[in-house]
Amino acid sequence: MRISTIGYQTNALEQMQSLEQALAQTQSQLGSGLKLQNAADNPAAMAQVNSLDAQLSSSQQFVTNGNLASSNLQLEAQALTGATNVLQSARDLALQANDASLTQGARQAIATQLQQQLAQLVSIANSTDSSGNYLFSGIAAGTQPFIQSGNAVGYAGAQSVSQIQISSNQSVSAGDTGAAVFMNAPAGNGTFATAAAAGNTGSASIDPGTVTDPSAWVPDTYTISFTSPTDYQVTNSGGGVVASGTLSGAASSGTSTIAFNGIQVDLSGTPAAGDQFTITPAGKVSAFATLSSLIGTLNSGSLNPAQLATAIGGAVQQIDGALNTLGSAQSSVGARLNTITASQSSAQSTQTHLQSQVSQLQDVDYAQAITQLNTEELSLQAAQQSYAAIGKLSLFNYL
């Protein structure tokens, strides 16, 4: 078989060029730390790397989202704690005011303190984050949620909150609306509310009452009317008599119980003939309205001791309801923070696994690459030396 000189030279040059390209690629891989530098190096592996990078990017975004939601919820938790402290202080003042020995001036002084606490509660409800966004405005984060005019406080925020995605199949509420937190406390005892008629002349006051049999309760407006200091009848909104009786324990220092339709109320003191008390289905009331009503009660000079005791007792009950609402919101915030923490822990584990897979496909194995580089250098040197030696051969050397 004959091999022409030009054929040999062409083959030798192609071989050396191939070795030089392989050597250059290995050197580039060692320099960059990447064995996959473009799709041509390994199309299948590069496709896997791109897919893994997309998953990693999504996971990192979920962690970022979780950090944002966690920051907002932690600020909300602080605000809820502050609001709880204000309402607890207001409750203590209400109990202090429910002392028959206090003068009207003393009650008005307590009302002044409650006025300050109302303003403090509004300020807390209008809390903002570091960017100036309101915590309790829902999706209308740029709108101040609560506007105070005198003792009246209205809600101007949104009725829904932003949902933040913290994993591929999980999202959390980034906060709570002020309507849900501050405007949605149960009135009365949560089932019904009691009140004393403005024209009562006796010394009897009525407590917030309790439900003894929920299945027997029929929501309606009921009136307890006294025909004498001991005899009463209970009528519904249609005027029908649903109960009647005689108080057994009515006395200036005693307490009597009236029960009907699965509920019971206690009267303290002695009613007068013609006195009336009402029982109405409980609705919803704002924490602000509860404090405002209590301030009005304490500033009023026209209420007798029994009416004061009834109004203050009802206010204490509603403050308790507002505190329960805040407690539920705090529990919800805590649960969401725990959910975010668990999601981020899972995301970090996922990211570690994805990064390991990317590294296996893309990163250089330095020991293997250095060995390969040495081999390629030796091969190239051998090829060059062989080419040079063979290129010097000629028939004239044998003549």
C-alpha cells in the first residue's frame, strides 16, 4: 500500500489539530471549572442542566417570597401584641370604673385615659412596614386603613389580602385585613347582647348572659318587662309571651336568674315596676366602637348606677370578644410563620440536591481533567515529534 507524502502530511496535521483542540478544551475547562461550556459539548447533559437551573431558580424565588411574607407577618404579630396590650389595659380601666363608689369626675378621668387608648389603638391599626405600606389595608397597601373622626373610626382598606407563593403547591396570606382583625369582634357574649332601658328607675342591672342550650336558642329581640319589683314576663319581637315568673332572689344585694329559650341572664339589684331589659341577637362590633361606647358611658351624667353597671359590664364582655379576635389572629399569624419556616427548610434541602445534580453534570473533576490534560499534552508532543522525524526521511539519506 502506498501512502503519498501529501496524504501523510494532511493526516498528520489533522491529527495534531484535533489533539490541540482537545488540549485547548481541557485547559479551558480547568480555567473555568466547567466541563459543560456550551450545548455542543454534551447536548443531553446541557438540557438537563438547563432544566435543573430552572427548578433551582423557582425554588430560590419561593424562598425570597417566604422571606417577604415572614417579614410582613412578624410586623403584624408585633402590632397585634401592641393592640392586645391596649385592650387589656382598657379592660382593667373598665373594671375600675364599674365601682359604685366612684364619683362622676373619677369616671370622666378614666374616660380620658380610654380616649388616649383609643387613639393608640387606631395608631397601631395604621401601622406600616419599612416601605410605608399599611399592614392592615389588605391588597390596598397604600391606603390608610382606619380614619378617626371624633370617637368614630371607619375602615377604608381592602377586604382581601395578597397571597404569596412559597412553594410550587402552597401559598400563604401575607397579612390580615383590618376589617377582620379590628372590626369583626362579636357583640355581647357572641350569641346575644343585653341592655337596660334608658327609663329604668330601679337598681337592677343585667349581665351579658350565657347560652345554656344552643339548640333551644331562637334569635329574636326579647324584652323583659317588670310589672312589680319581682314579677316579670318575657316577650318576643311580635309581642308574644315566651316566659314569665317571679324573681326569687331579687334584693339590693342579691342576684336573680331569668332563663328561657336556652339562655339565661342574671339581674343584680332590685327592679322597679315598669323597668325593662332587652336581649337582642349579637352582631359584630369593632374594637374602636366598643371603646367609644365605653367612653360615652363614663362621660354621661344621666345614667343611674344600674344602667352604668349594665353598660360597663357589656363593654367588658365586648372587649373580651375583641381580645379573643386578636388572639385568633395571632394564632393564625404564628401558624403561617411556622408554615413558611417548614417550606423554606424543605426548599433549602431541595436546592442542595439540585445543586449537587448540576455540579455532577457541569463541574470539572479536577483530578480527572489534569490527568487528561497531561495525556493530551504527551500525545500532542509525540505526534509533533513523529511528524518532524518522518518529515526528514528521504531516499537521498540511503544513497
